[in-house]
Amino acid sequence: MESLIALLVGAPLVGAAVLLCGGKRLDRTGHWLGTLLAVVSFVIGLVLFADMLGRGAEDRALHQHLFSWIPVGGFQADVAFQLDQLSMTFVLLITGVGSLIHIYSIGYMEHDERRRRFFGYLNLFLAAMLLLVLADNYLLLYVGWEGVGLASYLLIGFWQHKPSAATAAKKAFLVNRVGDMGLSIAIMLMFTTFGTFAFGPVLGAVGDTSEGKLTAIGLMLLLAACGKSAQVPLQSWLGDAMEGPTPVSALIHAATMVTAGVYLITRSGAIFNGAPDAQTAVVAVGAVTLLFGAIVGCAKDDIKKALAGSTMSQIGYMILAAGLGPIGYAFAIMHLVTHGFFKAGLFLGAGSVMHGMNDEVDMRRYGGLRKYMPITFVTFGLGYLAIIGFPGLSGFFSKDKIIEAAFASGGTQGWILGGAALLGAGITAFYMTRVMLMTFFGEERWRKAPTPSPAEPSVEPAAETRGEYTPPHPHESPKSMTLPMILLAFGSVFAGGLFSINEAFVHWLEPVTSFEHGHSPLSAAAVTSATIVVLLFGVALAWLQYGRKPVPAVAPRGSFLTRAARRDLLQDDFNHVVLVRGGEQLTRALEQIDHSVVDGAVNGTAVSVGGLSGRLRRLQTGYVRSYALQMLGGAAVLVFATLLMRGV
């Protein structure tokens, strides 16, 4: 079975190589090849999963060593894979949801001239993500980490003829590079501390390492996770990433890229367990981000950007749970898997709506679409119920456990974290109900020519402003798009309940992540009741604002918080002032130092040497009598000095 592990990565990697290098001869069949190899990887994952279930809980880890990558003295870097319960969970999620997104893309990208290249990039993305979660050492994980960054850059900027897409791709790449530096430094610290990169020796030697070193490594790993998982303060790229095709949004935001940070923290759990300060930083980042993303999602009229804020918030829940240590690791991964189902379904549903609405993304130009897109409405609706934590659906089981674990973290911290998680649940119910009401209910606003919006003046086509508006003809998407949405809806409904039977998912991960029952000041029933109350309050508030009265065609000016949320809580303004302008000032200061100090020292030395040489040159007159006089004077000085020393 170990020999099959490399094929998990190899199948999509071969697909990427063939599709990207095969040329136009594959234009007609390339999408089928890319989808087939993604499905092949999923089938291999199922075979390995079945084999793993047949083994004892402590004997399920498989290892495959391919070759020594860099054997130089004490520096040993291997290309080797490790498949255990944690990596298997990610393998099934990545290949399963990834395969459905491939199938969906066949219909969604049907008329795109560069469809073959798109599927090549999708395969490359899957291969990089699988390499990341299957690596048995941090250095090989870093290769997959960078591969995911490259593939995301190519996919976000796939429609590079749009300046906004090209800019979004560069922004995602640059922001992630900041986080990647954290992972680079962490790996260097690991090697200098432990003498190896491999998970086993590194995590096994944590008990003999000083807390200061573990804190430094943990904080650098957290910085890396913030970049890939779009957590504060490196979250600014996520909303702009919506410029890519909708299947890319589903792939990045549901099953792959944004979950990499959660995997990194969970895989490195022993390091964080030994570094309480780093662990506190993790829960702080998670709590802040889950509220940050939720507030941003409340003010977005772009359906994909509203879902992007939701992703940021839900990943915040996972990071929060991962920061709680053994009482939260399993629940972080459980919510990650359930989120993969319902968030992928929501993004694919948004793509289906856009497909039937001439690529319109402004929800103020939707309304009443449920009768035109019944399958999209039902599947999107089930994803909506799952993400808000409706009792009995997947999100209810996973998010509720995170809220319980937050309260169980103890003391004042427990009340703060639990309160933040509860508040986030209420806000989630509000903004997701808003999305449902504005899209599928109410007046059919798309029948009327849109009024120019001062909030988004750039979205008005010239034809509309001239009164030549032709309303779209909403319709259901083809089966290649609706079938993946239906399958994901099943996961949105049933996955959480199946995982919770006899704590099956917790026991599945326990040999890798360990597990402890927390001692919450509130009973499980009290937490559940409070969660349902805030959920209903959020739904009711959204209904009062968007269900009882018509949605205006133009967004009202709103409060300061609303205006700030429309601008992503001023995160780009902050980055511009602190990073861009700060960087410019730093550059100018360094330039001045270089000119005044460095060049000044060099030029000053040159001037001094030149002046000294000019003075010495005056002694070289070219007259023999002058040289004879100098020789006589020198001889006289030597004689005088000799006589003086003898006298002494």
C-alpha cells in the first residue's frame, strides 16, 4: 500500500505536465484528462482509506521514502511521504471536493478558449496541496506550500486580460510571500535546534527544548498560517481573489489553500503545546479573524465577496480551535471538513447563479431566482443552513463543538473566546440570510435597468447607462454543474452527524492530534441553546432588514462601520499607510544612509588617500640633488639616533 502514496501526488502532477506542455492538440480532450486524473487520485485515496480502516488505531501510519533529495553531511533532506489519519482526512477532502470542482468546471468553462490550460492549473493545484499534506518533513512541506502559492497565482489571474484579475493575483502572491518567510525562518530554526526537518524527530524532541525557542518557531509557523489561511493581519488578499473563475474560488476557499494553515498548526501541535505564548497568539488571531470576516461579509453586495468574508470567518473558527490545543484540534479539522462541503457548494451555487445571470455578481440585481433555478436554490439553501449551524446539519455539529471548546479553555479567556465565537455565529446567520434573501427571494430586480451606484461606479456597463439595457434570462445550469452541487449538498447535510456518532471523528484523529475533554463552565445543552438563540436572532434581523421590505437598487450610505466594512474594514488603507508608505519612507531613509554613510565613507576614504598621495607626490621632484640631500639628511638622522641610544 505504501507504493500507492506517491501516485496520489503523481496522477494530478502528470496531468498538469501533459496539459500545460501538450499544446493545442489537447484542447478538445484536455478537460476530460484533467478531470480523470483528479478522480484517479480520489479513487487511490479511497483504496488507501479502506486499507487504513482495516488496521489498528496505532498502526495506521504509512511511510514511503522515495529518495534523498539533499544528502550533505549533517544536512539530510528526503523526499518521503507520511500517510496517517490527519493527512488521510485532507487527502479525501482535497481529491473528493477537487474532483467535483473539476467536473463542475467542464460546464462552467465550456466556452473559454484556454480551458485546457485552466485544467492544467487545477491539476497542478491538487498536486501541490497533496504534496503539502503528505510530506513527512517540513522542508518537503515547504515545497508543496510554495507550489500552492504558485498555482493560486496562476488561477486567480487566469483571466489576465482583466487588470483587476492580474492585480489580485499579484496581491495574493505578495501577501503570501510575507507568510512564507515565516515558514522559511521556522524551518531554519528547527534545523539549528533539532538538526532535522522530519516531523517525528522534531515533534518528539519538543520536551527537551527551551520554551523560548519553541515560542519563536510557533510564532513563525503562525505567521505562515496567517498568509495561506487569510487570517489577520495577512487577510487582505482573500476578497480580491474572487477575480478568478468561480471554480477557483471554490477550490481555494473550501478544500485546499485556505486550509493549509490549519493543517500546519495542527500538525505542529506539539510545538504549540510547549509554547503557551504562541498558543495564545493563535487563539487571539482566530478570534479576531472570525469576527473580522463576519463583519466584512455583512456589507458586501458582491455574492462571491460576501462568501469570501464568510470563508475568512470560518477559517478563524478553525484557527481558534487549533489554538486551544488537544481540546480543540479534532474539532478544528472536523469543521474544516464540513466547511469543505458546504462552502464549496455555496461557491458553486454562486457560480451557477452567475452562469444564469450573464456573470452578474451584484446581489442587488438578483431577486426571485428560486423559481428559475430550483436545483441551485435547494443546494445553495442547504449549504446556507449548514454554515449558519442549523440544528441537524453539518455545521451545527462542528461549529457547536468549537464554541464549547472555546468556553472550556478556562478562566476569563474562556468567556472571551466563547463569547466571540457565539457572536460570530449570530453575525454568520445574519449575513448568510441576507445573501439568501437578496438572491432567491423578493422582487425580480434584474428586470429593471440598474441605477448607477456611488458605492460601485465601475460596475455599470456603458450600454446600461445609455438606456440600452437587456435583462438577463436566468436559467438552471447544465447537469455537469448541478451534479457536483447536489453531491456537496449531501455532505452539507449528513457529514457532521456521521462524524459525531460516538465521537467517531475525534477517535479517528486522536492517535495523531491527541484529545482531551475540556471543563466548560456551561453545559453542552446551555451552549447549544445559546447558539440557537443567537442564530435565530441573526436570521430574524436579516429578515426584518431584507425580507420585509424591498431591497433598494443602490446601497444606502450606511453607518461608519458599514462603510468601513464595504472597504474590508479599511485593511487596504491600513496596508497602504503602514506598509506601502512605510516602505517608501524606509526606502528613502536607507537611500539617504547609503548616500551619506556608506558612499560617504567610501568617497571620504578615496578623498583622504588622494590628498595624502598628492602631498607625498610633491616629494618626487625628479632632481638628483634633492634626492642626495634627502639621503644625507636620512643618514644624519640615523647617526644621531645611534649616538643617542649609546649614550642612554
